[in-house]
Amino acid sequence: MPPVGDESTSYAIAAPVVTTVAVDGSDATFPVARVFCVGRNYAEHAEEMGHDPDREPPFFFTKPADAVVPSGSRLPFPARTAELHHEIELVVALAEGGRDIAVETALDHVFGYAVGLDMTRRDLQTVAKQARRPWDMAKGFDQSAPTSPIRPAAAIGHPATGAIWLRINGRLRQEGDLAQQIWNVPETINYLSTLVALRPGDLIMTGTPKGVGPVEPGDRLEGHIDGVGDLTIDYDG
């Protein structure tokens, strides 16, 4: 079978557009393969969501690649929800994949880092949890993963500490430090690679600190991670 994008490939319909993220300081863009999200990776957030913050094995959910939208976007308020919540997160962009990646070499697979938002239809998630059903429509809806330009690890290193915060309309809503992660980036890559074969282009959203809460039509969201960057999103009123 010819590779995807080869001119000799004959598709029955037009091929989907590849979702990309800007790379800071470069004209190149980062092609997104998949988006994995780590659940409850900050103890205080686990507690505020009513869960035990002990260091249990991480769990993951996914978003489609085209849920990623760039910083600076103005977004329509999502349909079918009365309770949209913000979750500010460090995003890890992989340059190399693999299975059973060792903790000691995990960072060698990282291309860079970005600031992301895991937007959540909390009311739909609550109903799904109560019915013991999947969260897909609560987490993987359109434009649910705003992401800042990626800063290459070659330029900034691998941030393990540093402030992470989110403001809405200028008021601080979430605040924490990357050092508060229950599972750090190498450990997260290691564990996830035992569940699936990771690929170049995969993004990993690494969990959110305490302070998650509602977003209303007309709100402006401003996120920041020290050394990684800034993210701004506006919702239509």
C-alpha cells in the first residue's frame, strides 16, 4: 500500500486535512497524529473532583486530532452543554514513537511542549459517569483542545517545574506548578507506551491543577506555563 499522501494513492473521497500546530520560531508546523489526555494527574484536582489523590496508575482518554485549534481562536460556544469547564494543561509533542519506552529514555522522544486546554462538557460527563458510559462526547467534541505554538525541547529543555495558571476575563481561576504532577512526563510516556504504540505526532495532555470551573459565552481564557508559552481563546457571546 502506498504511503498516505502519495500521489499514486486513489481515495474514494477527498483525504482529510492534516491538523497541525505552529512551531514557535519556525515556519514549520507540527502534524498531529493523536491526542491522549491523562486524567486526574494533580492531587488537589483529584480531590476537588471527589477522588482519592493517591498515586494510582494513570488513566487516559483521547480527543480526535482535529479537536486541536490554535491560540488566538474565537470559538462558538459548544452545543448541547450548559456546563462547559476549563482545564489548563502542559502538552507534550512527540517526535518519536515506540512501545515500552523506558522512563530513562522517554524524554528523547519529545519534540517540544505547548500550553493546552482540555475543554469539557461537564454536564455530559457527569451523566456518562453515572450511567457508566464512555466520556467521548464530553471530552472529544469539536474544538475541544486549544493549543499554543509548540516550543521545541531543543530550545527550552524539559520543564518539570514552573507555574501553570488560567485566567478568565482577567481573573485567576486555576493555579499550580508542574512539579505537582502525580506522574511526571517521562513516567507518563513510559506507562502510555505499554498500552499503545506511540507515534511521531502524538500529543499528550498531562492533566490539570485545581480550580476547574465554568466557562460562559463571551468569556476570554488566558493560559500560561512558565517557559512554555501563553494561550488565549475567546468564546462567542
